[in-house]
Amino acid sequence: MPRRLRRLPILLLPLVLATTLVACGSGDGSDSSGSDGSSGSNDAALHGISITGDLGSAPEVDWNGKLETDKTETSVISEGDGDEIAEGDTVQAYLWIGNGYTQEKAYSDYDTGQPEPVTASSDLSPVFKDAVLGQKIGSRVAVTTTAEEAFGASGNPNLGIANKDTVLIIVDLMEPYQAPKPKDVPSSQMPKVVEKGGTVTGLDFSGLDKPDPDGDLLRSVIKQGKGKAVTEDSTLTVNYLGQVYGADKPFDESYSGKPATFSLQQVVKGWTYGLTGLHVGDRVLLSIPPELGYGAQEQNGIPANSTLYFVVDIQSAK
């Protein structure tokens, strides 16, 4: 799967949230002090760590030395006054991860300016479950744990977390999440597909105004297929080409090589929501605003706050 299409926190979320990690920790040693709605933080569970700052802004962490723990413990730093998050609810959450051995930030959603939609479930990893399920909207929750319990036996080298390190996870539970729906528009409101010898080579933006970075997710089906319907959790095989407004060449494409295969849960949100509901055999144009693409973070030569344009040919869906 080309890196340019990946949702930026993909190296984090499947590992912290995935049900495949249930076996990594029984949860019996977890301190679920926050999950009963109690206010305040559990100082013992935080091992002397001080976490300050307002909900919705990057936390300030005073480590008080190396974090030493051999189990997973959960603390409510500040309790919100919103509804309790129940099984199946989806919430917008900012995630912050620190390495307890080096006492350094390893990952932060605040760097991209984009919270993550997280669905509360009893099937979440024990490391993460008590930080979401049963908590209240507007809460900041902290988890101290081991790298093995959070990420598995190898830790997470992509985040600079070794298998014997400890981990601090901070979760800001912002608001209920409503998945955006694409706005279907005529092809005249989208760039033209440029082909050479029957192969897609680019997009032509002639006659189109510069996109509004706060605009909608736009979709135009220019060729209709009759195959299987695409769902939000489908695994697709597609050919695609992506280009930003006014660029003289694409930033990524598969037409000159092999089609790409990926889960719609592993790509930028604009693809997840823009392709859901389509059919195998469709050719579609997508206009993806920054908040459903890469936001304020430059990504492999794609400028920050870019609207992403794609032509996508859906070849198969599972």
C-alpha cells in the first residue's frame, strides 16, 4: 500500500486498539479507576507523572524520572461533563503517546491537528478499553503500561519504542463522531482525467477554481460498474492517481505499475467515506478536503492543508 495514501496514525491505531491484542494482556492487572466516572487522577497509577494542560491542546508531561511499571493502569486526569461513552459509540479522540524509558513524546495527534474517530467496544485492547468505554465525553484519561502490552512482543520501532520500554498514553475524548457523507457532484465540477494510450496519466484542472480548504468531500462517478458494493470495512483492489490543484504532475499513481490492495480502514478518511457505497467497476473522481486527508501536516511533498484530488478505478472488493 503506497505510503502517501495511508492515514497518518495507521502505525499507531491498529496496534493500540486492535482486538488482536486482547491476548497480550488479560486486563486483570489493570486499574480501571477512571471507568466508573470518578473524578481526579490516581497518583499511584501515574507513578508520579504530572499531566497538565487543557483538553483539546497538547498535554504537558512532567515525567518525574523513568516510568517503571509491569502492568496496565488507567487514570482519569480530568472528568468531562458529557454523556458516558457506551458500547458501539464513536468518539473523536486526540491520542498522545510517550516513551516512559526515554521520557520523550513518541506520537501525538496534536502534531497533525486531527483527532481520530474511535469506536468504544469491549473488544478493544485492554490497554485502551478502560480509557474509552464508560468514560465521559470531555474527559482526559491516561494509561501507563508496558510496550509489550501496548504493541506486542516487538514493541513499536516505528514510534521509537523498544519491546522492554514502558509507555504513557493520554486520550482526550472530545465529542461524538459523525462520519461525513460525500457530496455527489457532476463531473464538470471536477478535474478532467488525462489519458495517454488508454492509461490515466494525470488530471487537468483547467477552468476549475482553487479549492476551499474548508470545503466538502466531493465525489463524481464518471463510469458506473455493476459489481459488489463497497462498505466502510472493505478491502479493495484499485488503480488510482492523485494530484493537488495546479500541480503539473501527480504525487502518486498506480496506473504505470500494479493495482493497489488495501483496507478502507487503513487509508485517509476521504477515501474511506468517499468510496463507501460505490461498486466494483466504478471510476470515480474524489476531492478530499484537508481535514479528511493530511490536514496541516506536509506529507511526502504534498503541501500542508492541501485538497487532494483522485481518480480511482475500483477493480475488486472483499
